[in-house]
Amino acid sequence: MRVQIAIVIAGFLLLLGGAPLLAATSDPRTVMEDSLAKITTILTDPASDNESLWPEKKKKVIAIIEENFDFEEMSKRCLAKAWRKRSGVEKEYFVEIFQELLQNTYIDRLKTVSDEKITVGAVRTRGKKAVVKTVVLHNRKDYSFVYKMRLKNDKWYVYDVIIEGVSLISNYRSQFSQVINKDGYPALVARIEEKIQPEEIEEYAN
């Protein structure tokens, strides 16, 4: 899934906020817009623009992400039928390394956020599922981002992002299934372990 990095970064800002992304009693649009404003302020604060301060800022961003993503659901959907064949220990470890893969792939690129504008559009809720449509304006061109969410323990969590019509989860599922079918599940784990090293994250980012 080759999407301009700046666009991906801007879109992922909507996944971040100072509190769980959507509280069950809150209006989705209001909470997302407030969360966007908070995280944008943090990332664009001139006072913390020093490169040496990035590790601490990154740590805070990761903590926020962990509150808003349902990494277990994302892992389950990425592995598809292979998930059912895994033991409890294997599932737990896969969630851990897949979460780290996503974080390593995108977090450091937040340093390059500049003048992207994000607008929250239509919000559709049905039972314990919600879909939030947004538009990212970058270099005078609009890009579509759709966020899929599920209600879990009275909180709304993101479990997929559709970027310009391409599902993040479907993209990973396609890559992962190819590896599993060809070389087996242990080979997939080994590849992800390799990719979560900072200098090796590019392949799964695209």
C-alpha cells in the first residue's frame, strides 16, 4: 500500500488524543476534533522542537496510542484463520510484536508533520461498530481516511483505517498470509521481529 508518507502521518494523527479516542457517552465528532487539536498542539509546539526532546515526546505519543487502538482485534483480523490456530501464548506475543511494528513504522515520522489539515466528516454508528470519515488536505489535494471502530468495555477503539480506499488491516493480512502460506507462521514472526528494529521498518510501511 504505497501512500505518501506525509498523508499517512497526517491521517494517523486522528488516532491520537489526550484521552481514549471516543468515550461511550461522547459524540464521536466532538471527541475526535478535540483529540486532533490536542495532539497537533503537542507535535507542533516550538518549545519542544529540539531533536533531543523527541524520545520523551515519542514515549508520550505511544502511551496515548495504546489507549486508542484495539491491537488484539487488529492482530486477529490480520492473521485471519491463522489466528485460531495459535495458542494463548502465541496470540499474546503476536499482539505485542504487531503493535511494536505499527508504532515503529509510523511514530518517528510524526516529526515531519507540517501543515496538513484534517476535517472530520460523516460519522455512522450501528450497535457496537462505528465508521468515521475524514479528509486530509495535503498540498491542495484531498485524501480520504475512514476509521473503523468497535465498542469494547464502554470505550470506542480503532481496529482499522481505510486510506484512499485501501484497508490497513487488509494490506497487512495479504502480506502476512503470503508469508504464512509459503514459509509458515514461525517465519512470519521472525520477519516481524526483524522489521521492528528501527532501521528495518520500511517494507511493511508501504
